[in-house]
Amino acid sequence: QVGRPPAEMTAAPPTTTERRGLLDKPLPVHTSKSKNEVSLSAFSYVFAELVRYTQQRVNRVDVWEQRLADVGYDVGVRYFELSAFREKNAKRDVKLLPLLAFVANTMWRSLFGKPAELQRLDEDEYMLVEDENVVNKFISLPRDIARSGLNCSSFAAGVVEG
């Protein structure tokens, strides 16, 4: 019995139900509705950094909002091209109302998590309305800047413009 290992060392490895260690547990399954969704905390962090980045070397609020709108414009152009590429029939609408419906429903839901409401103001004037815009939800501004009227939704306006 000198060369034989003890009985506990020759036992079979534990089954899946017997595992106790944290590293032995399987990874949690991703529970979001789509593989393309980004967590709200990640989005708010990246957007806060975008706001901070666009603030650099800016003296006036209107210039700051224009920088946010310019970044939103680039996002809007790229997203629209990507969505046109992903569509099966690859047909683009050039009429105003179907294009605005696409932006309000499909594009807005994909970018901000819920669709925007499309309201008609005049015969040829429309407005996208969202009660609680996600880009303004987690941005806290210093009092002097908040009093000056900075609205981070200019990023969303730039997306629509793109």
C-alpha cells in the first residue's frame, strides 16, 4: 500500500451539480432582447465623456451645442447608411413622411431604447417628441452651465439631421 494514492485522490471529478467554486460556474446568459443593445450605464458613461470632450476650448453654449450636433450628425449619417445596408430590399424612401416615420420608430428605438412620437405641426412641419430623452437623463451640469441653457439633446437633433 505504499505506492497507492489515498482513496479521496482517486475519486471521479465532481459533476456539474456538485461544483461549488465561483470559477467553475458557467457564465451568465445575456438576457437583453437583442445582441446589439448597449447597457444604459455604458451609454451614459460614453455620452458624458462625449459631452466633456466637446466642451474643450468652448466659451459659449451655442458653440458647445453645435459641436454636439456635429457629432450627432456623423452618427446619424453612419447609422442611416448601416440601416440601409442591413435592409433586405435595400430600398430608400425619399418621401418625407415615410422617412420621418423610419427615424421616429426604427432608428430612434435602436439608438435610444424607445420610439419617439412624431407630431405634425403644419402642413410641411413635423416634430419628434420624447418625454424623457436618455441623453439628458444622466447628465449633471454645473449650475452656471445649467442656467445658461445647455441642452444635450442637440446631439439627438444632429442624429436626425444626419
